Amino acid sequence: MAAYEQIVEARGHLIDSGIMSRILDRIIEGKCSFQIDEFTVGKTNEDESFARIKIQSSDQNSLKETLDVLVPLGCYLAKEEDVSLAPAPGPGQVPDDFYSTTNYRTFVRISGDWNLVKDQRMDAVIRMDSDGPRCVKLRDIKQGDMVVRGHAGLKVIREFKDRERRDFTFMASEVSSERRVEVVVRQLAQMIRQTHEAGGKIVAVCGPVVVHTGGVDGMSKLIRSGYVSAFLGGNAIAVHDIEYALYKTSLGVHLETGMPAHEGHRNHMRAINVINHYGSIAKAVEANALRSGIMYELVKRQIPFALAGSIRDDGPLPDTITDMVQAQAQYSELLKGAEMVMILGTMLHGIGVGNMIPSWVRTICVDINPAVVTKLSDRGSAQTVGIITDVGAFLHLLKDQI
């Protein structure tokens, strides 16, 4: 007979989303056994299913580790009890049995009531603030902060199916033909317009490939037309965009002809030097030294942007945030309230952004490399849908549809 057992419940679209199968698989993989005490299947595509499962194990650690995996899948303890809290022993420290968050909606039970956790994101801890539970990074924990521990009083609500947003299910993980890309872009343009008209926040996350592949005009038009509420990237996207605006080259190559410019290898450094002369991108725009491009449009339309630095950066530009903690904080701030995020040609910043946003944010990833989309999904951003195509061609098609 098993020495340890725990009863968990799960509610939602358990069958058609494959969650029930995954729950049972995780129990077996955790060297535990299960007994399904109750299983009510929804009779229509709108109905939710309900499961009550008794998990048994001869080892307490195996049971605990299994519960660690099941809670993010939407399981919660059947026993009604409030969330367990413990004080942080020091700055940036929490008890060993702290709860590590997912990007799914999470509730904690306080005095018998379920409270929604604010600022939902993955790989954080839940701190009990004066206005309720909140996701915070480990580095933001101070000694004495009350943090959530264990599994009691926790409920994770997964987006099992995008039933309320059917317009977001049109894209597959791969795009096999140019015609298919055109269809997807047309539908995506409609979604962007609808989100904008409803006052929704759209955030663009771009890598330098946007410039290299000829996507500057397309992105500039999106910004000009009011479809970009915030812009995230690195030092490179800004440098290459400014180089193109000033010298019509990207990494010293004329984009119109594909031919290297004479001493073009200097151009990206010349671009940095121009901005350094004025002190910032905005001041270069004000002085009429920078008159076109993505960064120009952002400044002219007063769209907030954040440029995160890296070890590879030349310069960097005065606007680039070289403190990584500060850059993460600025990214997170600009992502607050986003309804749609478009990740265009950047694995590094795309995965970083994916870690910061909750699962209900519509996330589009466009990249010529299928591995970028796969990695985003594998690292927890399961809501991401991908368009596998050239970013410049994508933005050119999108520009014509907006």
C-alpha cells in the first residue's frame, strides 16, 4: 500500500487539448500511481470536463515532484485550504519549497477566496503584497517578503483552446508556399487592424534582419499608421536602421543592388558616430540629421522603445541600455498590457520577451529559421504561432495589406 497520497482536480477542455493524457503521463513518469475517482466529460465543444484523481506513491519526494509538474498543467489540490506563505530569509532568497510560476493565469486562495495573481509571467515567485499576490523576479525579493510555497491554495488556469479567439488559430507552425504566406499575412493584417481599432496594445520585437532583408519600409509604415504601441530590440537593429537611413547600406552593402559600397564596412560605425555627435537618436531627429527609417518614425510618433545591449555591440548607441537588469525591467514595462506581440527575426530578444508575457497575449513569430519558433514554444511560450518566411518579404506583404 502506498504510504503517501494526494487528491488533485482539474477542470477545462481536458480531452481535445490533450491535457488529460499529459497529466496521466506525468504521474507515471514521476513513479507514482493514479486512480481516477471522477471524470466528467464535456458534452459539447464549449463544455468543460472535470477530473478528480488520487495520486499515490511510496516515496514522499516522488509525490512532491509529481505535484510540481501537475500544478502548471492545471491540477490543483482537492482539499480546500488557503495558500501557504513563508518569509524570505534574505534579499533574493526564498524558502526551498517556493512556487515557481508559469505564464498561465494563476489564482491563490486567501481566507477562502481565490485571488488572481498580478503581473503573470513565467520563472518568477509569488509575493503577497498589500494589494494582493503578484509575480516578481527572484532578484526583487527583499528579506521578510511573504512568498507562496508548496501547492496548497494554488490554481493554474490554462488556455486549453483559443475558443474565444478563433481568428488566432489560422496559422500553422510552418508555411509551405508563397501563396500560403499571402493568405496568412492577409488574415494577420485583419487581426492587427481589429486589435488597433479596439484600442489594443501591439508590441513589435525586431532583430537587425528586418533591415538586412529590406523590411524597413514595411515596419516604418506600421509605425506611421499607428499599429505599433511599443518597440523592443537590441543595439544592432537601431544601428543598421540608422546606417540605412544615412548611407543606404546595411553592413556596408547597398540593399537596392546587393553590391558592397566603397569602404562600406565603416558605415555602421559612421552611423554610431553621427548619433554620438548629437547625444541621442531623438536629438539627431530633432536636428534633422536623421530623416527616415524605423527609429526616425518611432521618435516622430513618440512611440516608446527599448534597446537592450549585448557583448557583441559596436558603440553602443547612447540610447542602448547596457545594464541587463535595467534592460529587462524596461522591456517588461513596455510589455505591460500588450494584447499582441510580433517577434520579427530575433531569437535572442524573442525568447526574452516570451519569458515576460502571460500566455493569453497573442504572439506572432516570423523567422526564416523554423528553430526560432520551435524554441519559443519549447521554452514555455506555447501560445506562439509562427510564419516561416523571409522577414523582409513578410513586412512588404503586410505593408500592402495595412
